[in-house]
Amino acid sequence: MFAPLKRIKSLYSLVVIALLCAVSTSQSQDESLPEWHDDYQSGVEQARKEGKDLLLVFTATSWIEICEEFYKEILRQPDFMQPVSEKFVLIKLEYPKDGKLQKEEAFQKSLLRDAYRVNGFPTVVFTDAEGRPFGMNGYMPVTPAEYAEVALAIKDSHKKTLESREAAGNLSGIERAKKLIESVPHLPGNFAARYYKEILEEVVELDPENTLGHTEKFRKLLADAEYATKMQVLAKDVQWQKMIDLSDQYIEDFGLEGTEKQKVLMNKAGVQKQQNNAVGMIQTLVEIVKIDETSPLGLQAQQRLDVLRAGRLEGELAR
């Protein structure tokens, strides 16, 4: 009559042992996972030491739900971390909602956010150990393994650009220009001009007639990067009128049209707001809408105009 009780106790013991083994295995796996650095400089030092690139995640897991989901469901999962950490040092840069950080950390993170033009979270930037970017993306609704494949594909693409850059060393003229063009990574905005300026300038010099179809594009990227740099310098010195003059001159010199013109005009409208020049700002916003009311910048300009009109109407009704 006691046999069943003994059997139950035996089975219970086996279950407990199995659970303990599972916990032990899980802990062992967690301990074997690579770490996420929260300090940029320590990550850079490791990357240089190990000959790896950097994967930077600009995030805000404490107050943006998609950031938390991205980190928990993808970035810290073994299927992502194991393969990717073989090629990249992983760095997670957190930005609290209240902005409260130690002075040195705040300064470092502000510089990095400006350097890579991070306007939203999460943003992922792939760079070499010297900080030159070669890929960017953000949250993707995929599995950890699939996101690892994306990251490694960016790495493979970067490897090919480096091979092209090396191959260009033995060439001259148009043939050299071809390899240099292949060595420029595909990046948004004017990033290529900001981080690979010398390469773009050399292509322009080697192919002044635009034989390869990249010279004009590179000229515009270089000009846009120079314009952005000058605008930053003037903004720091609170030179609002010079910023407006520079924007107008840039549009005229390069005959900007469409989205490119809208982008510069949006900068101009922002400066006019700083000047408290409501009339000028409204005129600029109207011009942006007239260029293309259906574009993202056209819609943004119209939204600002609607807010201004609503505010004016509210003020009149309050009288």
C-alpha cells in the first residue's frame, strides 16, 4: 500500500532535479552571452582590441514601449546576440525621458546623438571602430535570428566597400573612380558626404563630366553637408539673419527644387520662428506647401499653418 507513495516521491524528486538542471542550463547560457556595453568609449576600446565594428542602439526603454520590446524580444535574445557579437561590439545608449544624466555621460550621449542625427528612438547605427557609419536602421517586426541576418548582411556589404577601396589603390582615372564609388556605403541624407568626404571629392575630380552618373549627386551631397555645418555654426552664435541669407543663397546657387528645396525652406521657417517673425514664417510655410502639398514636408508645413490659424482664431474669439 506504500508503493504508490514511494513512486510519487520518486517522480517528484525527478521533476525537481529536472527543473534545477533547466535553471542551471539557463543561467549558464545567460552567463555565456556577450555583454551590452552602456559606455561608448569602453565599447570602442574593445572593438579596436578585437578588430570588430560597432553596433550602436540609441534607445529609451524606460519610457518608449517599442524600445523596450525591441530590446527584450530581439536585441538581448541569444539568436541575435551570439552571431552578431562575433562581428560587432554591442553598445546600448539609453536616453531617459527627463534627460537626467551625469554631466560627462550627458555630454557624450549628446555628441553621439548629434553625430548620427538621431531624431527618434530606437535607432541603430553600424560603424567601424573609428566611428564612421556604414549602415542604419531601427526596429523591425522580425525574429531575433532574422534581425541578426540583417545586421550581418550590412557587415558583408561593408566588407565589399572596403575591398573596393583597397582595389582603387592600384587604379587611376575613371577606373579608380568606379571603385571609389563602390566603396561609399549607402547611407541616408548627407552622411556619405560628412563621413566619406575625401572619397566623394576625389570622384568629382576624377569624373568632372559625370560619365559614371555620380558626380552631380556627390556635388549636391557635399554642398548639403557644407550648408548643414555652416548652419550649425551660425545657430550656436545666434546669427538668425545670416542663417536665412545662407538658406536663400544655397537654394539659388544650386537651383534646388522639390523635396530638396522644401527641406531648406523648412530650416528657414524654423529660424524665422526663433526671430518671432510670424509673417515671414507663414510665407515660407505657404511656399513649402505650394511646392508639393502631398510630400511629408508639405504635409508638415500645412499642419503648422493649421495650428497657427487655429491659434489666431482662438485669440480672436477670446477678445
